[in-house]
Amino acid sequence: MNRTLIDVDGATQALRQFAHERDWQQFHSPKNLAMALSGEVGELTEIFQWMTEADSHAAASAPSTAQAVRDELADVALYLIRLADVLGVDLNAAITDKLAANAARYPVEAARGVSTKYDRLPRS
Amino acid sequence: MNRTLIDVDGATQALRQFAHERDWQQFHSPKNLAMALSGEVGELTEIFQWMTEADSHAAASAPSTAQAVRDELADVALYLIRLADVLGVDLNAAITDKLAANAARYPVEAARGVSTKYDRLPRS
Amino acid sequence: MNRTLIDVDGATQALRQFAHERDWQQFHSPKNLAMALSGEVGELTEIFQWMTEADSHAAASAPSTAQAVRDELADVALYLIRLADVLGVDLNAAITDKLAANAARYPVEAARGVSTKYDRLPRS
Amino acid sequence: MNRTLIDVDGATQALRQFAHERDWQQFHSPKNLAMALSGEVGELTEIFQWMTEADSHAAASAPSTAQAVRDELADVALYLIRLADVLGVDLNAAITDKLAANAARYPVEAARGVSTKYDRLPRS
């Protein structure tokens, strides 16, 4: 599969410049960025914690949560992109490989309609 | 700023097809996907938890962690993209707005070299 | 309220000895332990991510998840206790104060049957 | 080992009463509580994300973070205790078993001074 799955070049450049202008590279070790990513995912989780699954489908349009959902998704995306950049990981190559691995782990017939983890799926 | 910061169209389509073929849309409520994202970030965090900050810079090239780092970054990216799609959030628009908000919150002069959160930065 | 809410003395001592015997104090900075705690909570989250709320009530008795639930709850408890010890925080005093603060934030009448965060509750 | 490692009876009772008075049992499915726990750990993580390991040792005494550290540790403890209660898991038994399992996984001689995960420790 040679198709581009994700392109983060624009954001990567913008985040490099943002950090450079503020002399923040010193704080942006992968360890610290992984923690920051984790903190933002925690904030995203809090939005959904008391919602039913059904209600969660409307979280991005409901007035009381729409902006927060958008903000937290953006924060997660930004720290993820910055972390991949600092680590030197090509996100497009990484997810291309992962999707191929997932397709092998979860064959359509065995995985249909079940949420079981791949190591517990029935073997053909 | 009209530049594209992130383009996830390819991955979004691939993930839709992946879920559709396996009849997994039923599991992919935003609430559940937020949990799955959180679980993957937990796995990413575990890679870095006992590393020094200095060592963490080499995590994507050190033989004992390189593959795991790549895999977990990919998993985080995939669940993030799938979650944004199910919620109907345009990630590029969301991070464009967030970067602009961050630039206003962290003026270059006040924020240089300090990691203080914006509501505690010195006001000019 | 002078009642003991939590007593972690036994576990605190056992964890100190465990770390001391293995010369692991060097790894147990609060920063690292917070990451380890976060990683374990991620593993706990993964158990529940595809379950319905209704099914989640049986997670500690269902054969496929009972042991994992118990193990992950224990891991979270152990890292929490170790982290509080290394930081010098008295967990019993901390949760006693927090419960009192929560009671003030969520008055019975205003909070009954609503999951709204305290800063959005109707004021009497 | 018959010693009590942790005793959460007081907090368990207090949290039951707190939820009952507010009719919050309806929100307290294990799935939701696992998310709430995850959110609080995210807030705890944010306190430490830009700190060096060395500075993190003073987080509970430094004026700018002392109260937040205490509050977040308490929140994590409270949701953990509530989650264990709703699931019917005896935290003391669970951590007693886990500590014994950890002692077997990390023999003193093999584990001394190394943070390697047990499945990668040198076998004697």
C-alpha cells in the first residue's frame, strides 16, 4: 500500500517553530512529551466518563461539550505529532505497517462482530 | 493560516473500511474509542517510565524499544483518527484553531524558557 | 471526621522493603512512579474498553476477565501507595480532606441524580 | 503473609454513603469509574510532566504544587476504592497476592539495580 495515510508535515513544522521561538526544546524530551500526551488524553476521557455510549456519539455537537471535545482532540494530536518528531518516527510509515499487521491479526471472517483480542480469536 | 497542518483522509478511509469489514462499528462509540486511545497511551507511557529524559531521546533507535515505540505511536494515531471521524471532528481545523489559541496564550516574550502554564505566566 | 478512611501502613512498609532489597529506589522518583501508575491504569482501562456498562459490573467475576481485573487494581493500588510514600503524602489525611471538599462542592440537593461537574451545578 | 497491607473499609463506607445520598450509583458502573480513575491519573501526570525527576521529589512540599499533588492523589485513591467496591474486589487480598507474584517474578539477585521487565530478566 503506497497511499499516504497521514501527512503531518505542516503541523510538525509549526510545532518546531513554536517550541524554538519559546526555547521549549529543553522541556520536550520524549519522556516529558509522553506524559503531556497522557495528561491530554486524561482530559479527553473526563468528557466521556459519565456519558452513556449512545450519548457519546453526540459529544462533538452537544453545546455543553462540543468545544471541549475539539480542543482535547487537538491537544492529543499536537503532542502526538511533536513526540513522533522528537523521536524521529515517521507516523505515516508506522501506521501503514500497523494497519497491515492488524489486518493479519484480525482476519475478516474470524473477527466479524467480535471484540475479542487477536490472541484469543478462534484459529481457522 | 490556510496551510494544511494535518491530513488524515487516507487513514480515515482505511479505518472505516477496516471496521466495516469486521462489523466493528457497533463497538466504536466515542466513549469506547476514548478508552481504547487511553489504553494505548498507557502502553506508550510504560516504554518511557523508567528511562531518564536523556535516554528517552534514543527510544526510537535503541534496539530494545524501537519497534514498541513505533507500534504504540501508530496505535495512538489510529485510535485518535478513528475517534475524530466517529465524532465528526475535522482534525486539521481543530489543531489550526488550537495552535492559534496557544500562540495567544503563550506570547513569545513571556513564555521563553519557562514551562509555566499560561494562567500563571507573568502578564505584560 | 476523625475516623480512619484508609490505612496503607502495611503495604507502605512492604513496598519500601521490596524496593530496598532490589536497589530500586533509584528508579522510584515521583515522576517515574506517576508514569508507572498511569501505565497500570491504562491496562485496567483496556479490560473495560469494549464492554457495555452493564457487562462491566460482572468483570470481576467473569472467568475471562476476573484475574486481570484483580491484578490491575492491585498494580494501581501498589504504585499509588508507593508514590504517596515517596512524596511524603499521608493518604488518609488527603482523602479525608478531599471527601469534605467534595461534600461542600456537591450539596445533596443540588447534586442528586446529576453527573454535572460542580462548577456547573445550579446554585441555590 | 497474613498481615493487613491495606484497609479501605472506612473510605468504602463513606463513598457508598456519598453516592447513595446523591443517587449517583446509576453513574458508577465499573466502566465509568475506570474512566474517572484514568482522568484523575491524567491530572496527576500533568503536575509532573515538565519537572525533572530530581525536582519531582519536592512536588508535595513545593508551594506551587503541594496542594494539587495531595488533591490528585486523593482523587485517584477515592476512585480506586470505589471501583474495587463496585466490582466486589478485596483490595487487601488482591495486593497481597500481587506482591507475592512480584517477589517471584523479580528475584532479589536477578533484579538488583535493573529496571528491566521480568520477562527480560536474566534467568539463573
